[in-house]
Amino acid sequence: MRHRKLGGSDVEVSEVGFGAWTVGTDWWGDRSERESIEMLRHAADRGITFFDTGDVYGHGRSEELVGQAFADRRDEVAIATKVGYDFYNNPQAGHGELPKVITPEYIHEAVEESLDRLGTDHVELLQLHNANVDEVNSDILEALDELKEEGKVEALGWALGPSIGWLAEGDAAIENEFDAVQVVFNLFEQVPGKHFIETIEDLDAETSLVPRVPHSSGILNEQVTPETELDAGDHRGFRPDEWYDTGWEKVEQLRFLERDGQRTMGQATIQWLLAHDAVASVTPTFRTAADIDEWAAAPETPRLSDEEFERVAELHEDGYGITRDDGMHGFRSSVDGADLDAVGAKYAGD
């Protein structure tokens, strides 16, 4: 496993990280606490050192499991968490978004609660969870700096979502010298990741990208096929049918990325992301130990050639030759896609 620095901080993260939203919640299927802890520790045994959780995942349960998994090996891992959703005073209704509270007082209190659940006195990365750009003012930035000065946080990030847009938020994070921007970024969904890379280059910024959903909700690693029946509680079931139909057509055009016995499609998608210098760590959605074994090994597989990289770019620019709507446009941004439309001409295909 290789490691990269996170933004301008001294935090080192493994090139493949573990998105701990899969433990402590039932969004990707049920598993016992023992199974969750075994998965986390198995990932560490396979060289993964970056574990990204959030206080709202399972209303604190994901943090508790991460803390239990690494109580005796805390110095071996870099832990990231997120704050911003007030689950303390609001019950979860299915997969609906909870009310956010982005104030200095709440951030300080939420971090203390997170540290208690994680069983640690600091986290390597603290991220604002889906904060809107107008919520992050000078008072918020000062509160985040205070947490760094107190030694409770080493690096700062801004996790974008819950869909893939939020250009203004990512740009603001880069302009304000956040160490990390977490964003949906993969072979199919290349905006706004490409835009943020340009912003980083234009500003000569040190901000790193942390791509999530690298396998596009199971299509690019073929865990979701036309024959798959998703469980009622499976988070991926909220994608429209048109999006899956379009994705299955696209993946057939990417078969050239597979190298029998050397690189799977799932590994190739991670390698494509790691080819971007701004990317620090890719956080797949691990469901099984077999996933961990395959994707943790991705950095050791053959890197994409210039020809492969160029062919991917050509396919994306052409929209993979598919012109019909994939049903996702309104989900791609906090403002119904208007911000992505503004830069879409550069990235035809999204």
C-alpha cells in the first residue's frame, strides 16, 4: 500500500481508504457488530490506514465501532470523521436528510462527542458534513482553527453531498485552504471532480480530493447487474432505473481496462482516480472481506497507460455515445444542477 499526504497537513493516508458508512448503518445491508469490527481490522491488516466515518452514521454507532476496532492499534491508523447533522435532537426518518447545525458552539460540542465515541483524544481529519457555502463564515473557520490549536484535529476537510454537485462549496474549501474535499468522483461521474482539480491547479492550492463512490454504486465493480435485486433498505436502490440502464451500457465500453489476472475493472477504476495528483485517497464502499482484498491491492496493479487514459477521456467527452437522460440531473447538485450546467460545456458527458 502506498501513502499520500493530505493537503498541506502532515497527515499521511493510504491510497485506498475505508468508508465506514458501511458499518454502523443498514444502508448497504445488515451485519453484526462483530462482523463490522472484523471488516475494519481486516482492512488494516491489508494495509489500509485511512478510515473515514461520520457522527451521523448510525447516530454515532459507526464511530463507536471504529473506535473499538482500533482501540489497541490507534497509532496505526488515520481516522476521519464528519460533523454538521443534528441527530441528537432529531429522529432519523428512513434515508431522509436530517437538519444541519453549522455553528461554532455545535461544532465544538459535536467534536467532543465524536472523540468520546471514537475513544481517542484527536482525529487526523475533521470534515464539515454537507455544509452549504453560506453556512461556513469566518466564525466557523475560526472554530475549526481552534480545534486544531487544541490538538483535537490535525487536518480539516469539507465533505460534499449528499449528491455529486456543490461546486460553490468545493471551490470555497479550496480557496480557504482546507486540506481535503470529499466528493463523488468516478469514471462515470467526473464532474465536479475535474472542476475541483482545475481550481486546485489555478490557485496553486494544496487541497487534496478524497473520492467516494469510485465504483458508481456497484456498477463499475459489477456488484449490481441487470439481474441484481437490491434489498429494500439498500442505499443504492434510491438511484433511478434509467441511471442503472445507462451505466450498464457504459461499463461494456470500458472492458478494455480489464487485464485478465492482472487488473480487474474494480481495480482499474481506483487506478484511474489515483492517476490524478490531487487525489489523496480513494474510499470504496466495502461490503465483504473479498472486496477489501481486491481493492486494497489496486495500487499494486498495472497503472493505466496513456492510451487507456485517453480512451476513457474520449468516451466521457462523447457521453459514451448515449444521448438519453439518465434520470440523475436533479440529484447532482444542491441547486438542481444549475451550478453544474455552468461548467458542463467543459465536461460533456456528465
